[in-house]
Amino acid sequence: MNIIVNRLFGFTWRSLVAAVLLTSTVISANEVEGLAPDFTLKNKEGANVRLEDLRGEVVMLNFWASWCGPCRQEMPLMDDIYKKYSKFGFTILAVNVDEDSSDADRFLDAVPVTFPILYDNESRISELYDVDAMPTTIMIDRNGNRRFMHRGYKPGYEDDYAKQVKTLIRE
């Protein structure tokens, strides 16, 4: 689809999404349900990470981009949550959607984090999860079910994240 849109209109699908997201203030959080679609992506070290292999853990699945200002605000706060709760069966999978992973790597040099970073350079997984805002965060319970979804970020979401993580860890 990217190629068709680029040929027809002279821009990529991601450019269009970026423009829409930068000019909109879509921010929401709500409960969701259903099994989280499985996927496999490469991590920063080049190894494959499969969501299904994390069954039994609470997973915060976060879609982000290097050009996303709210992502820059949110990442260090997510890292605090990761450090606090990872010993209780919690992890974060931060899925970068930049077409060029080096953009993400430069971002991470400026905003270092300790949780796993994955690369979705072709937006296959973000499309699978119907990501329409940056960042988008989906909380997945130990059984692999989607439970909470946040579109966008505003200060205070990290408190919601922590409450949701605690709730899912206790289940």
C-alpha cells in the first residue's frame, strides 16, 4: 500500500499518518478485550522476540516513533515502571515504527531505556493492532488477552499504566 500511495500522491503512508498525528490531539484510554495477535519482531540486538513466548507475563505493548514528542516524554516514565515491576512478571515491548531503525537508535541515545526495543520498519504489527495514534499502548494480561488500550499520551497516563500493571500482576 505504501508504494501505491507514494506513487499516486508523492508521500508514504507513514508520512500521512505522521502529519495527521502531529496535528491531532487524539488521546484516549479504554478497556479492550480479545486475544492479542501474536507476532515476531527483531529486537535491538537482532534477535527474534515473539509475543507468544511471553505468555504468563503481563506485557505493556507500546508503539512509538522517533518523531513523536509525547513518546519522548513517556519513555523514561515507562522505564521507571519497568524497573519497578519487572521482577513480578512484567515486561514492556516497545515497538518502533520508523522505516529506518537508525532514527530510533538516535532517539534511544538521547532517551535511553532498559526495556526491550523491537523494530516494525514495515508497520506490519502496528497495522495488525490498528495503531492510529503515537504512542499507542496496549496492556496484555498473563493469558495473552488485551485488557487496556491508550491512544496518545498526556501527563498522568503513567499513573494509569502503573495501576493497570499492578492489577494485572495480581490476577
